Amino acid sequence: MGDPNDDHSDGDRDVAASVAPARRRGWPIGSIAVIAVICLQVAIPLIAFLQPPPQKFGFQMYSGLGSVTATVVDAEGNEHSYDVDSLVAKNRPEINWLGRLPGAICAVDSDAEAVRVEQSGVTRSAECD
């Protein structure tokens, strides 16, 4: 019974064969899924990093953004800087202020004839009514 030289019956071999794990060929689905997730975790940040800054959700999201400056020209042609923080609650650099800020400054500052807003090297000017 306990002797290793004893002959095993066919029934014992069938049980041993059914307990032994079956070997599969190729890559199992779990391994492919893990490799795909790792590739995505490398590829997505790499793509965001290689785009020109600033990129939304990129590593350099705030690093390439400069400040926003506004210059107001009065009726006599004198230019003076406008405090953007007095008009907006929080001057966040990731927001594109070029579209609405010139018109908002014209609406608030009655002495303004023209407004020039610069953000990250891009300038937008507007004539006030």
C-alpha cells in the first residue's frame, strides 16, 4: 500500500490526471490583459508629455502657462495696466482669458477706448464702444 513499487490501478491514474493542471498553449487571457494595461499606463502619459505644452491633463499642464496681463488705452492714448484680479475671482492660468476678458474690461472700465490682453505670448486687442 505505501510501497512506491506497488502497481497502481487505472483508477488511481485517472484521478491523478484529472487533478493535474492542464497546460495551455500560447498566452493566457490574463497575461495579455496585464500587458495591455501596462502598455496603456506607459503610452498615455508619454503621448501627453510629447505634445506641446500646455496640454490638458499633461505633466506640464501649468508649467508652460504664463500670467495674464491686460493693458487699457484711454481716450488720450495713454496706456496703463489693468488689475485682472479685480475683475475675476481667481486668475487661473489654465483658463483661456483671451476670448472674454477684453470685452469684460470694456464693460467695467468706462474710460477705456481699447483693451489689449496678453496670455502665454498670445495677444488679443479689442476696441471699446
